[in-house]
Amino acid sequence: NETIEHGGKLIIPSFAVGRTQVLVYHLHQLIHQGKISNHIPIIVDSPLAIRATEIFVKHPEAFDKEAEAFNNVTGCMLHCETCEYIENVEQSKALNDRRGPMIIISASGMCESGRILHHLANNIENPKNTILIVGFMAENTLGRRIFRGDKEVNIFGEPHTVRAEVFVMNEYSAHGDREEL
């Protein structure tokens, strides 16, 4: 909500399968509960995430009871009025010129390849924006450098000063810790 109030973009690097769908589901719940605005675009920019989402939607029998109930109330837990699924490169590039607050969920989860690199390169230097880390970041990845608070990172071989706020939500990490192993 703070990022939205500042007119910024919330950039979320996410794994395309599983994590992206959970994020859309939770954001849809927050909209439904009135905890975030129902006017903010939630953009999924990943062809693989879109394909995975289509599979989730086709198999509601695999949902737990909570997801099934929300799916029944909303008609589809992975689609809401402001959800946009971006498939082609031109649409993805057009997001760079789009003004106003929005939430962009894009792959890859560790920021090593994919469209997330373009979103980071175009948004990491703006202090109105927030990068939300929602998963494990392996050593020596761009995601880990952002996660640990490096003030400057290289994207496409070019240095970028990290001026966007970086927020980490370990609650979404699916990696087992020592006790779970």
C-alpha cells in the first residue's frame, strides 16, 4: 500500500510455477477483503507462469478447501478484474512506459534471466518503487545481491544504483531449513 500511495511499482521476481499462482491468489484475497485497492493492475509477465496458471485453473479438484471456497466465491481465484497476463514481448516492454502504480510479477525467481531483468533495470533506481523478494536467492545471483542490500548491481552488464526499497518476505520460501531436512 505504501508503494501504491507513492505512485510506484511493486516488482516481484517470482518462480513461474507455483509461487506466481500463490502470489496472485493472495493478492486477489487482499483485494476481495478490501485490504488493497481493486484499481491497481496486477500484471503477470511470464509466458511460463501463464501456462502454469492455465493448468491450475483447469484443475480445481486439486485445490485445498480454502482455495476451493475462494474460487467458488470469485469464479476464479487466479483472475480478478485488475489481473493482466502479459504474453508477448511488446506488451512486456510497454510496461516500462506505463505510468501509475502497479504490481508486476515476473520470472525468473532469482533474477538471473527472463523478463524480470528488464523490469529491474527500468525500475530499480526509482525510490518510489519496491522490489519484493518472496523466495530463496542462491549465492552469486542478482537476486541475492539485491536481497543482501548491495547498493549497486549489474544488470545486462550495466551498473544500476539500488534506490528502490527492497522488502523480503521469507514466508513464501519453499526451501526446507535444517530442521525440515
